[in-house]
Amino acid sequence: MAMELDAFAAAALEELRTAGLFRVLRNVNGPQSPRITVDGREAVNFSSNDYLGLANDPLLRDAAVRAVERYGVGAGASRLVCGNLAPYAELEERLAAFKGKEAAVVFSSGYAANVGTICALVGKGDTVILDKLVHASIVDGARQSGATIRVYPHGDLNKLEKLLRQSGPCVPHGRSSTICRAGRAAHPGRTLIITETVFSMDGDHAPLREIVELKDRYGAWLMIDEAHATALYGPRRRGLAEELGVEDRIDVTLGTLSKALGCVGGFVCGSRPLVDLLINRARSLIYSTALPPAIVAAASAAVDFVMSDAGQMRREQLWQKAGGVKQGLDKLGCAPGVHGAIMPVIVGDEKRTVTMSQRLFERGFFVPAIRYPTVARGAARLRLTVTAAHTAEQVRGLLDALAGLAG
């Protein structure tokens, strides 16, 4: 039986190699920074989501060390048993205040937060409506929930409205009628729209104002994933919903601690009843060992930093560096349409993308190839990510290397 399994695995791996989709784990020696050592070779790192350069910041390291000294290394159990150590309460209070919400709850990862939240809110008889390009964790959560899944083409508001008409409720919340304008009985289930605000592989933004208008018109709930927007957008760095002036009209707000906040974990902010429901229903929270106290304490330090004047300055540094990369990509004719920290260079062919990534690595720049199933077949790309910690010299070097590939 083991030989049969090995033969199956070998055949599947050969298919991946032939299609240019085979992956290996790269050994990164040292902390996250603009310059890392990958498989024994030093390279400038343009692939990290550590947008504000906090992952190795002394402020976070010191907070983690103090937490280890006081609470030890491991949490020892799930949060509902005895793993809910004191740093959790501090972090959740900070996150709720930071996001301007009533309450917050922290999960072991952004993936766990998405899956657990979706499954806690909807099930059989309900409908989940997704943008086609949402993160895999959202797709997996929707599938596991048992709800009916409807998908609209990326950013297509007309299709979203059509799906809302079909899915119901047919009338906005607060109206007594149970018959929609089309004359059919209102759907008894709930409808949950889910979108990222800043999309992780394209860097573009959801038309959030328009989505909010539609969800209000048709009485749906709206859940947003601000993983790549938290700490980067809005006057108080809360995210894209704040920047667009709609944060008070969002039902469920999700974020991660592992991008701009430099740690690991996911969180959900919203009303107190919502958070209490997740504590009681979200299986990925209930049945996971709690995060180490050092991580939780470091995340609190990161939130404090983001809310400070120093955090605002760090964000301005990021946008300055990102602007330099975008300007250079414009000259090469391969710039994305949106100014942000994520900038995809679309190549298309998977094998060619892998070759370009390897050539960049040989020139001293680490930019992994992003391929199916992370993106659609034939949409492979070099996904550039910029951080506040990059230097102007590193940005120029990357652009020169990309120009060399184009030549």
C-alpha cells in the first residue's frame, strides 16, 4: 500500500514539474528584512508582506522577550481551556480601539479567522457571495460552511447585484414585506458578501463604497478582509474601509497580525454579540492551541506603534518607496494600475515566470514566481512587494534587473 501511495505521489509530482507548477521550500537564514539569505545566497527581498518593516523591529522583539520572561513560551492549551493568557485581553482591547469597533477576537492565523468566522455565521440554506479573486481561506471557509456559494467576476458590480437579487433577502432589513419586487417570496436564508479590500495577488482595491450600497439595498451582510490594508490606509491607518468612509457600515471586519503588523495571527472586529458568537462557534478558535504569549505581546506593541506618529511616518516611507517602484515599472511598460505595496508583473506562462524569477535571483533579487492555483492558469506573475525598510538603492537595483530581463 505504501508503494502504491508513493507511485501516486511520484506521478502527481511529475505532472506538476511538466506544467511548471512544482514547488520547493526555500531555506531562509536570518530575520525578515530587505536583505535575506535564501538557500545560502544573499539577496534583496522583494517578496515579503512585512510592509512596515516591523517583523524584526527592536520594539516588537523587546515586547516578546518580556512576555517570555513572564509567561513562558507556549500557551499550553486552547483559549477556552487555559491558554487565554493575559496578553490576549490587552491585544484585543487595542485592536478594537484601533479599528473603532466594540470588540475583537484573535485567531491563530488569518486563514483560521476566515474559515472559523464564515462557518460560524452561515450554513445550509444560506448564501455566500464571493469576488472571484478572494483569498483561498475565504473560499475554503465558504465551502466548509455548507452554504450555497455564488461567485461574481472580479469587481463586477452588475453581476454582484444580479446575484443579490437571486439570493435574497429580497427586501432590505427593516421592511415588513416578504415579497420582493420581482413578486417571489423572500428567501428565508441569510446572504453574506465577502471581499478582500486590497487583493493579495493583484494589489487592486475592491469597489467598497458601491458594495456597501448594494448590501444595504438588498439586506445582505458584508464581511471584509483587510489583511493587506490594515495599518496602510485611512487617516488612522485602520484600512481601506476607513479611507473610503464606510467602516461604520461593515458588518464583519477581518485582519491579520502577520502583514504590516509584523507578527502572526488573525483577528475579527465588530459588535460585542458578533465576537461572543465567534468565541462560542468558530471551531478554528475553539479547537486550536492559543498563540504563544510572546507573539500576542509583540502584536500589541505593533498596534501601539501603528497608531503613533512614528507609525504614520513609517507608512509615509513605505508609500515613498512604493511610488519609486511604480514609476520605474511605468517606464518599463509593466506597471499595475493601482498605487500600493503589492505590484504584480504579469508574465502569463508558468515556466517562463519561473525562469524570470530564477534570473532575478541570480542577479541578487528574491522575487518568487506566483502560479496556479494561487492565480489562474496562464496568469503567472512576479509579485513584487515593497516595504518601508527598502532603500532607494535597492529599488533602483530591482528596476535595473527587471529592465535587463525585458531586454
